[in-house]
Amino acid sequence: MRTPAMVVALALTFQMWAGSTVSSAQISTATLAQANSDLQAGEVDKAIALLATLPSTGAGAAEAQNLLCRVRITLEQWSQAAAECQQAVNLDEQNSNYHMWLGRVLGQEASHASFITALGIAKHSLSEMQTAAKLNPQNGPALSDLGDYYAQAPGMAGGGIDKAQAVASQLDKVDPARAAQLRGDIAVQQKDYATAESAYRQAATVAKEPADYWTVLANFYRSRQQWSNLDAAIQNCVAAAAKDKKSGVGLYDGAGVLISAKRNPSLAAQMLENYLSNSSLSEQAPAFIAHIRLSRLKQQLGDAVGAKSELAIAAQMAKEFNPAQA
């Protein structure tokens, strides 16, 4: 016969077991794949709704936290993103990509912080980048991030041209295009613009997917106010993207260069339309931001109805994003 005390004890035991099961249940790969698909498509509201309901521990939880961090990054919610990426690292400290993403978002957080707090955040960012590169020396994006930090950060924050050059040498064996781009960035810091131009052109030449590297060169020409060279680089980007639908980020970035240069808005609009309709969408080029930028371009070109439509599409994809941030 069960006494009341036994019943209470059994009930408490069951509640504890059930709660443990819920909090550490395995997250299916299909669920994670769907969240990632939403992220890549720029459907961040859908991604957040899905990821927010998932367990915070157990199999798949680290990947879910990393995905949620990256969603927050596209929304430019740096502090929230940093917290999510930190949780992913806490759950899986041996994952190079998780450290890489944490380093990235901390870098953004540092750039938006006051001078007093920025240095500490920047040093934390550097530590995460170094860890990412150490855990996986073949991680080209992580090495590129680390090299870029070394090239641009002051010595007091751990930067140094010699350190950046060492990373570029390491990248030669992993990703020659990224290595060439890093050398271009180093040359810009040294105000050696001829070497920078040559390095950026080499990156576009050796890259397997050259479209975005042409936009890097175009942006260099924008900074130098070399307009005819900028136009030529953008045309090379468009041509490269037409041959490879996976190169849509180049169209997005190239349009961004034209917008920054206040040059050829009709071409910029066409590039964004091609990205949104004909290319593989990517979190590197958030679709909702592409719609916002396209809205502004259409307004500039006299298409008020089209501009309104683009803004409405963006709002349906990312309600938390303020169009003024785009």
C-alpha cells in the first residue's frame, strides 16, 4: 500500500525526471536544418520562433544557440547575439566555428561600445578568434577574421602587421583567395595602395567564386575615388555572379558599394533584384536588408509603389529590424 508520503515522493521524482527530459531532449537534425534554411533565406522571424522553443541543453542545443546568435547578428542585436554565441561555446568548447562566431559578434559589440569598455571586449574577441584558429587551422574564415583583426587593431589591443602577415602565410595553404585579400588589407593599412590593388585583383583571379572578391576591389576603388575602375570591377562581379548562382553575396555587396558611392542606382537595384530572385540567398547578405535597400533605390528611381512593396516584404521577414539600420 502506498502511503501519502510515498505518493508525493513518486510525484516529485516523476516531475524531476520529466523536467530533465524536456530540458535536455535531443534536437533533431531536421529541426536544425529548417532553422538554418530560414536563416539563409532571411526569414528571421520564422527562425527565431522555431529556435526559441528548443531545449537549452542536450544534443543539438549548442548548434541551436549558435544559429540563434547568427540570427541576432543579421538583426544587428549585438549584445543578444553575444550571449547566444557564448552559450554555444559553453556547450561545446571544442567547436572552432562557435568560437569564430563569438569572436565576430564581440568585434561588432566592441565597435559600438564606449572607449572605456571597447578595449576589454576587443581583447575577448581576439581571444575567441585565436581559439577558433587553434582548434581548426584549416578554418579559412576564422583565419581570415584573425588576420584582419591583427591588421587593423592597434598594438594595445593585440594588433600588429607582422602577426597579420604570419596569418596570411598560413592562409596560403588553406584559401589562397582569402590570403590575397588579407595582404591587400595589410597593404591598405600601410598606405601601399599599389600593392593593395594588386593583391585584391589576385584574390578575384584565384578565387573559385570570384564575384564577391570583385566587390572588394570595387570598394577599394570607391575609397580611392577611381570611378571608372570601380565600374569595371562591378561589371566583373555581375559577370561572375551570372555564371554561378551561389555567388549572390557578390551582387548584394556590389550593390552596397554602388549605394555607398552614390553611383548607378538602376544597376544597384538590378543587382539586388537578381540576388533576391535568381541566386542562393545567404545570411551574409540578409534578404530582408536587400529588400529595404531595394525599396530605397526604387523610391530614388521614382517607383513609389515598388518601394512600398519592398518595405512590406522586409517587415514580414524581420519585424524586429529597424529599416533605419540598413
